[in-house]
Amino acid sequence: MNRPYELGFIIPSNVPETETKTVIGVVQALIEQMGGKVNNVDFWGRRRLAYPIKDFREGYYVFLQMEFPPIQVNELERTLRLNDQVLRHLVVRLDE
């Protein structure tokens, strides 16, 4: 049974803006590979970070609304932590 979640993540500013769609596609493919489904992609673009992360002061903000199996959330977070193209991420369960 899939539940509604929102995934927010930041792509580092050293990735060219033309390649951000590729990074988003990789994350979407990862979600679908784990049994989820992406309903909406909200690309905010390049924004200043509240504090430096790994010497980056700016990044590309992306928010995905998805339906995802709860048992796979820990594995998704682990995989995103290992991805060099993602500075930070946050998975939040939405109300049904």
C-alpha cells in the first residue's frame, strides 16, 4: 500500500542548470524502481542556502510529490545520502 509523501532535495550549484533535469530524472527513476510513483515535480530553481553545506552557498531546490511504500522510505533516504548530486533531502509524509 503506497502512501503520499513529499521529497524535497537540493542539487549542488556546481551542476549546470541544463543537467538538473537529468538528476531529477535519476531520482524519479529510483522512486519508480522502488515501487513508488511521482505525481508532481516542483522545480524552484537556484536559491541561496540558509547556511553553507559542503562549501556550497547556493543550490537548486526540487520538490516531488509521490506515492511511495512506507517500508522503502529508509532505503530511499540511504540511497539519496550516498548520491553526490544531492546535498540535502527530506522526506515528509502528507495527510491522506
